Amino acid sequence: MATAHLTVSIQHYSSTGVRVKFLSIQHYYFFLEGEKFQLVDYKKIASIQLFFIYTIAEDFRVRFGQPLDAESLNQSHQIIIVAASLDEHTERIVSYLSKRDIPINVLCFQVFQNGEEQILSRSWLLDPAMTQISAATSLERDKEPWNGEFYVSFGDGPSRSWKDAVEYGFICAGGGTWYSRTLQLLNPGDRIWVKAPGFGFVGVGVVTGEVRPIKDFMVTTGHGDAHVYDVAKGGSYHWEYADDPERCEYFVPVKWLQTVPAEQGVQGVGLFGNQNSVCKPTTPKWRYTVDQLKLKFPSYSRDGD
């Protein structure tokens, strides 16, 4: 999902090395014009070619390793306050808004001196995963009780392979905590409906285990259990970040009930889309989507529910 964040910097280097002045990240920008900030949507950004060597879609794929799903852009926003310290009045206001499903959080930084070295620490006021969940549902105009079905976005591309996921029974996400943290929403027994951005819905399955980092994730093969990186060769799975708990790839084991190749993904007008790796939609559009997908994936349940 493209999410606007309040930050303190106005300079950004795109993956092309071009410096762009703006105040937010992930393709929903506040451009600085004189002393005023102007909200600029995706279509206007796409037309401002002088800031980008690549098109938005190409730059997005280079940066995030997955196709740009334009229909899912700007569906939600988070307010992230970055500060060195926090007074009790601000903390009380942020907590009040958060309890009312306003996606707001505070990130505090502190610098410690250790001899000639400086150590930078950070801490969140609230669980960032919960803020992200609030952002995913905050702009849903018509809400209804969650139907118990999980939506999953799986970016099939250089970073990960849907073919691998089907063969070895998993979903995964990584490259940053924004992508991987929502995997923590899943528990054994949960049913997931998987969409590959740019292709459509490609499968339905049931979670069979807890989320694990790439270094700890094993899969079952015809020759016994194996480390996922030794057998899943369709993507890089951010192996270069295997020792970085924030950027490494995380995996969730899945028993697939029915899948199709990415090229045969189910698409259609009115189907739900979201760029969070996992979410629990509460919009009627999600209920409609699941109803349609049950027709396309009749083996969605082997228990008759």
C-alpha cells in the first residue's frame, strides 16, 4: 500500500539518483512550493517527468521489487511524528486518536555516546503493526464486521517467486518492516486469499505455522526437509539482508487449497486490492471479492464451510 508519512526531511533520492524535494514517501508526496505544501496525487506525479528518469511504475519495481498496483495507491495514510522526546500531553493526544482508529504514531530517536562512537536508538510509542492496520481500514467509508478471511499481497518478481511459494507451501514478505510486520497477524488455521499485484488473485490456502525469518524457515521436499534458500531459486528473497531483522524476508507456511499460475490470476471490476502484505478488510468490497473468488476457486474449503 502507498502510505503518506509525516517526516522531517524534504530531500529524497530516487532509485535513479535524482534528488527530489518532497515531504513523504512511497508514491504519495507533499511537494514544497515556496512556503506552502501542496498535496499531489499519483496522476500528477506521473506527469512530472523532469523529476524521474524512469516512469513511476518502473521506479517502483526497481525500489520495491514488485509491480505497481495503481488501483491500490493512496487508499490509506499514516501520520508518523518523529521527535527526540515526547511530552505527556502529546502522548495522551496520540493515544486518544489511536484508540479511535486514527493511524497515528510517534517515533522517538535518542543518541548515545560510547567513547568515540555514537549509537542511535529508536522506539515507537505504539505498536507500528497496529498503526498500519488502522491505516488499512481508516478510509473505508462503509464498514462491516470482518468476515474472518485474510487478504494477502504477494509480489511475484525478482525478490520472490509465486511458483516457489506454491511448490514449497509458503507466503513471504520482506525488504523492510512495513512489508513484513503484518505477517504477524496470521495464525495457524487462518484462511488466506492471495493476490499477486499486476496479475490478480492466484490462490487460497490455510496457514499452518508461525512467521519465521529466512534463516530459520524450513520447507518439505521430496527428499526431506530443507532450508528454503537451498531449494527456492525463483527469487532473491532478500538473502543479502538475512542478518538484518528489519529488512530480511519473513515466511509463513501455508497448505494450499487451490492455486493458479500468476499469468492466470483472477481479475475483475470491483475486486478488492491493498498493498499491505496482510490485512483484515472490513469493507463490503472485500465480502463481495471473497464471494466471487469462491466461485473461481471451488476447492477453497475441503471441510465444506
